[in-house]
Amino acid sequence: MVPQARPLIEILAEIPDFRSNHGKRHPLGAIFALACSAMLCGYRSYTAIAEWGRHYGEPLVRALGFTRHPPCAATLHTVFRRVDRAALEAKLGTWAEGLLGEAPRPEEGADAIAIDGKTLRGSQKQGAPGVHLLSALAHRVGLTLAQQAVDDKTNEIPVALEVLRHLVLEGRIVTMDALLTQRQIAQHIVDAGGDYVMVVKENQPQLLEDIATVFALAPIAGERRTAAETLDLGHGRIEQRGLQTSNVLRGYSDWPGLAQVFQLERQVIIKNTGAGREEVVVGVSSLTPERADAARLLAVVRGHWSIENRSHWVRDVTFDEDRSQVRCGNIPQVMAALRNTVVGLMRWAGYTNIAAACRRFAAQPQAALHLIGIALEN
């Protein structure tokens, strides 16, 4: 399946070129097309990407846009280190928004976007700056819509606000963990026409106490509560979840846009040993009971947590991201942005097993080129 939005190859050709014309051998768009194609085939480092470019002969090299031999690893190092990282991330984010807009709308009518952070641990060990990246990922497709580095001297909160400013929030639901459950973030989302689902922990003590009180008491007159449960049997464990909602704090709490609070109880039992664990998570949402009952909120909360499996886990296991020790200039962030792009592209094209998809593309590199929008001549 080839995206019907603008092909990725066209977007890559629009990335601003920082190089002077003197001595420039390779088009910048071709270099990034090479990187994306090689990553689709499971190649992980810029050294491996350079090797991939030499494997398949002149027709593939020409199709990528090179007029001579493909670039060496040193050239990729220089380009990834010095390219305008913000411009690259913005271009890829706009392209991902286009793909998301083309995908069939969810039955519930609103897309959910997770704001979540990930540290590039291998690069961090080498002393690279800005290796904690905050990303916005679409629950439904697994596309990364935005990515921004968190400066070592700050935290995720101001960066989250900056990421949100670059997203279309109207008619969408934003999910996040407790660190980002902040008044200014909630206010920004509702002011932009979006909704939020936020987990509440000790960093918001009054809100946490209010929610605990709600679910410790019986419902009162005029209060609306809903409840939903799920049971999953698989991967050697039994996992049961139960979520309750209440609208009783609406109008009482001054939390921006608050319409409902929820309490999620989760129990996991390991089949072989019988060992188990339980946890209780509470949160707030701007979604009214009419727009999202307990079943809907439970699905949204689970969708946020699934990003770990659909994006972060894939980047670490399939693309070995946490063991990558690149540290110069923009290389760590650029490589992460390209990994996000190819994982999202494969998800959008219908691949659920990313490792298997990489093996298929490695055996059929023309399919990788086709997916980014290049047709090889017969």
C-alpha cells in the first residue's frame, strides 16, 4: 500500500540543504531517501545504511536520486550531524499529519494523540546533549506527528507546550502521563478545541485527594457514574481492568476543562506461578459522559500505554536504538526522527510485525523504494 498523500520522497527533497554548492556530490533528498529505504530493510546505523546503498546496483542508486556512486558513511555522518534538525522534524511531522488525515476515521470520531518521552540511552552514555525526546504519536496508526528534544537544563513540561503548539488539536484527544498533568497544558488543549485524558499522581496532591474521595464514597444525588471492564488472556498472564468514571467534580474543581474523573483498577496474574500484582490509577478528562463513557475512556487510556509497544519497544528491539552510541551534533535526534518515520510508514501501510516487514523489504528492496514513493523502471 502506497500513501496517497504526498510521497515521502517529495518531502525529503524539500529539507533545506546547509551545504555550499562547491564540492557537493549528492542531493540531500537522495541521502535521506537512502536512509529511509535502508531503515525499512532493517539497517540500523549510518554505517550500515551506507553499505546498503552499495548492495543493489546502479538502477537502485539512480532511482534514489544519485548521479554517481552512493555516499559513504563519512558523508552520512556529516549530513546527519549538521542538517537543520528542526526543519527536518517539521517536514516529517507535516507529512505524517497528511497520512493521518487520509486514514479512515475511528468509529468514535476523534483521534487520540499520546505525548510521551523516550531517552536515547546509548547516546546518553556517550554524553550527547538533548537525548531525551518528547514525541506526539497517533494512537490509531502509530505515526509520530512531532518530536522535540528536551534540553538537559529543563524538563518535559515547557517542551510539551511547544509540541502541542505545532499540532492540530481541534477535535482530537491528547493523552499523557502524570508528569505532564499540568494546568497550563490542560488549558492549552481545551483552548485549542481539543480534549485531554490525564493521569493524576502526587505532583497534583489536591486533585489526587479529591478523586480519591469521590470513589471512596457512594454516588450522590445528581452524580453520573459509568463503569467498564476488560479481561485479556494471553502472553502467559491474565489481565483484568476495571474503570469507573464520575462527573461529580465538574463545577467543583477549578481544574481547566474538567468534565469527568476516573479510577482504573488493574490486576495481573502470571499463569505459571500464580503471582500477581495490582495497581490503581486515577485521572481527569475534559470529555463529558455523553462523549466518552467508561468503556471509551478505558480504550483511550490503554491506547496511550500501547505506544510503548508500538513505537518505543520497536525502536529499541528492532532498530537497536538504546544501544546506538552516536553522539555528534544532531545525529542522535535525526536518526530517531528517521526511525519514527519508517516505523510509522510501515504501520500506515498495514504492517503489524515490524521486524517481519523489515525482512521482507530486505529481500525485496524495490518494495521499500515503492513505499516511499519511488517506482523502479523495469
